[in-house]
Amino acid sequence: METALFGALQMLADPQLWLVVSLASLYGLFVGAVPGLTATMATALLVPVTFFMPPVMAIAAIVSASAMAIFSGDIPGCLLRMPGTPASAAYTDESYRMMLNGQAEQALGAGLLFSVLGGLFGVAVLCLAAPLLAEFALRFSTFEYFWLVLFGLACAVVIASEDRLKGMASLLIGLLVAMVGMNNPGGVPRFTFGSIQLTGGIDMVPLLIGMFAVSEIMRNAPTAHEPFVMATRRIGSIFAGQWALVRRYRVQLLRGSALGTAIGALPGAGADIAAWMSYGISKKFSAEPEKFGTGHVEGIVESGAANNSALGAAWIPALVFGIPGDSITAIAIGVLYMKNLNPGPTLFTQTPETVYAIFLIFVAANLMMLPLGWLCIRVCLSLLRAPRNVLMPLILLACIVGSFAIENSLFAVGVMVAAALVAVVMERNAFPVGPVILGVVLGKMLEENLVSSMIKADGSPLGFVERPISATLALLFALLILWPLLRRMGGRALGAARA
Amino acid sequence: MIQLNDRISGVVLAALGAVTVALAQQLPPIPGQQVGPSLLPSLIGSGLVVCGLLLMLRVARAKSDSQPPLAVFDRLDRRGLVCVLAIPAACVIYIVLADRLGFVLTATLILLLLQRTLRVQWLTAIVIAVVGALAFNSVFAGLLRVPLPGGILTTAFG
């Protein structure tokens, strides 16, 4: 381990790496702070640029940009009541009320400080748990992987979707997209309709940029010319009184970080769910729940910590199994594959120095968030005045060039537009877009493990549950999909007992 | 924008699923194996059919036909719709013209068109369009060596 750690430090001694990390951080802060531009969009748009970087630098850029964007999404939430990123939506009303009460400094400061603390908590768990889990996962065969992928997909539907039926439909559409191309068990052109470009499958990057960036631009376009109206003129010192908050709300901090980490580590559920659940739990266990919604910092402390801790923890299933914890890690997994750093337990045994380097970058990115976030809050009033009607066309050009750059083909630009239109229609009709990406990322893995397991088991379904670990995973999966039903039955039984 | 009723979404999903299953059945099997490239697509297609049917059933069972309104494109006037559709239109313009006009001219054109649609003043729009296109060209074609189409500017001056 010492040699690996030393190797990791050597990798990090590159000054160019830190230049990239700083630039990516500033970029992440900026994109997160502009309302309507999300952390996922920041990450998706970064992919074409990371294409030209060495592996560790590429991951470093993604880690730092996404961490910063999740934090800076709090800023427009507080000042404009518009969450900069969905992960901030849970406590947007609360921090906006605080701003109206003249406590913008405390709301923003708490958002920043507890983002950093929660982030570090999630990273600590990542560093400790991932290598242990990887060692365990070395024993996994296709049967275990099959159940694990299925579990991840089910999480996205059961936990992360408001409307489970529509979540399921989205997921199936994503899986269907992954089926296109020659890369299948038979090696035959599947769903290519005679197109040569489709034989290689549909590339992730233009799809992501279309679904998460171009669709956002379309959503922003009608109001892009209207400047935001801000109810505050200046922001004072954000760190005043924060230490008292840490002492007063240390239980909330720990609870939020722990819940965020747990949700993040679940495949398929990420920062935004973590924030919503934490906010709810905070209110439920609070000594003064009546203050929630009136501009009370307690919920911001807990869910602000939760969403950033989820971000680090989401990398646990991503690195160990190649199963993304949220849409940002789904993109990161795509980058890992592009860089020939195929995620999985062998990543930890073959190139441990890379894994440690990624961990260290996580710690560094969270620490850098403190000064950079402070800087961002200082300039945010002018940042929010950035003319969006000038910005949006430039971002669209970045989307076009980014999609083109991956394969140097205009076909990819076409895929991007199609994906954007589909995403807009889906969102308009309350179909979640996140599960689509999860389906696209995991489709190949699901198929490989399903088909080779079927061949190994000679068509017998018993083969899927014969090994103890695969049986456990199958049971977990069954519990997860039956959970809504069990809860309803439990609630009914309880009601009957009371009556 | 387009708001489909859930019943229509259900029909579309079920139809997509049925087509998927039908196409999957035509895929050749792996010689000597019972399962092959048609297995998972068939399962996915069947799943889509079930989802579509359940969605239709849910609409039929619901008392009112009203859908929860979404804040995204509500109360969109014609201007707003033009703004929304200008975005994919710009991408299509790029796809059609990029190889003929080259990157710099096409990029300038779509930047200008989009900014004007989003009500940026002429002077700002022109300056941003030209500077933006040139900056993108030097970063991506120059620095990152993306082979952006050169087009008529390179033929004329290169």
C-alpha cells in the first residue's frame, strides 16, 4: 500500500494537473451558480475536453468540477429561489427565506462549510470502504454481477423515481439504446437499420450532452433575456458564527453526512435524493420543527452536508463494480472506460496508485472548495447578472463541438439533437431522464452477465441463486422491489391494529 | 410545448416495445447456444409493452383526466416556442452547413441567429458571434487538434 500511495503522490506532483483542477473547479463553480445550468451538465460538457487529457488528470477535472457545482448550486437557490442544481432544491426555500430575513451570509456560509465537511465525510468512507469492497468483489462471478446490476437499476426506479412506472419506462428506454450496435453476444448488427454509424452503438457523450445540456438550454431559452431580480445588494462575511453552528448541529452534521453517504453509495441514487431525504429527517427529529420553512438553518446544515457526502460515496459502486451511484458518476464511468481504466475490483489490484490518486484528489477538491467557494460567493452577485441570452448560444456551440470531437463526426451532433428533443418531451410528461442514462451505461454489462450466466447455468434459473453471495444479492433485489408493497401492507396492518 | 396525455405515452411505449420484440426475434442465435443477442432486447421490449399498458390502465382508472402541470414550458407563447425550437434548429443548420462553409463561418452564423432570437442587441451579438467562433476554433482546432471542418475560409486563404 505504501508503494501505491507513493506512486499516487508522484502522479499528483504534476503542476499541470493542479492547473487543470483549478480551472475545472472555477468552471464547476460558475456552471453550478448559473441557475438552469446543473452539475450534471457541467460534467457532461467537460467530457470532450477530458478526452485530450491523461487518465488521472481527466478524472481530477471531473471530480473537482462536479464537487464545486454541487456546492455552488446553493447560491442561486439562496439569492433567487432557483436551485442552481437539483441537489440544492431540497433546501432552496429555506435559504431563500433566510436571505429575506437578512441572513444570506449565514445561509451561504453554512451551505459552503457543511458542503465541505459532508464532502470530506463521504470521501473518508470512500477511501476506507472501496478497497475492502474491491477485495470482496474479486470473488464475484457473472451471477453476482448480474444481480448487482439489476439491484442498481431497481434502485433508480424504486428509490430515485417519484413515479415508479414512468421511472421504469425511462430505464427500459435507456437499456434499449444500449442494445444498438454490433457489440452484443452474437456479434451481429442489432437495431442498426442498415446504418454504418450505428454499428458501433450510440456513443454516451453526445447522448449525455443532448439530454443534460442541450435540453437545459432549450428550457432556459424563453426566459434567457430577462435579468434576475435580486432582493439583496451586498453579502457580508460568510464565516461569522459558523463555528457555533458546527457545535450546535454536530448531530445533524453527522446524521446528514452518514445518510448522504449511504444513499450515494447505493447504485442509482445520488445527491438530490440524499438532500431531500436528509431535509425530511432533519425536520422530523428537530427540537423545533415548526421553524422549518421559515428561514431556519438546521435543515440546510443537514441536507447541505448530505448532498456533498453523497457525491464522494457515489464513487464507491462506480470504482468497485462499474455501477454508477448517480448521473455524474455515470459520466465518470464513461470517462474511465475511454481512458482504459475499466472500473472493477481489478482496478484496485492492478493500478492501486491510480485509485489512491483519485482519492487524494477528492480530498484536495473538498479542501479547495473552502477558499474557491468563498471567492465564488464574493463575486456571485455579478455572476448572477451574467447575460444568459449571450451565454446560452455559446454553451450550445460548446455542446456541438464537444459532441463532434468524440468521434469527429456530424452524426454525433445529430444524436445530440435527437437526445435533447427526447429529453425535453420526456421531462414535459414527467418521465425522469436520470434512469435513461443509467440504462445506457449498464445495458451492456447487464447483457454480458445475463447471457454468460444463462450459458453457464445451462438455462436453469437455479444457477442464479446457487452461490451464497448471489443468493443474498437476489434476496436484496427482491426486498427492494417488494419494498413499496411491503410498506403499504405494513401501513394497512398498523391501521387495522389501531382500529 | 408538447404535452402528451399519459394515454398517448402509454400507446407509444407499448408500440415501441412491440416493435422491439418483433425485431429481436429476427436476430440470428449464437450457434449451439439457447440464448443469444435476442434475449435481453426481447425482455426489454416486453417490459416496455407492460409499462405502456399499465400507464394506459392507470389513466383509465383515474377519475379526472387532468395531469399535474409542469413548470417547465407552461404558458409558452409563440415567441417562447420560437426560442425553444431555435436551439435544435441551430444544431441542424450546423450539421447541414459545417462541411460546406467551414467551422468559423457556420459557428458565427448560428451564434448570431441564436443571440438575435434571444433578443441580444445587434452590436453585442455580432461581436460575441465573431469572437466566440474564432475563440472556439483556436481552442478546439488549434489547442486540442479537433479536425473541425475548414471550409471555404481555408480554401480561400489557406
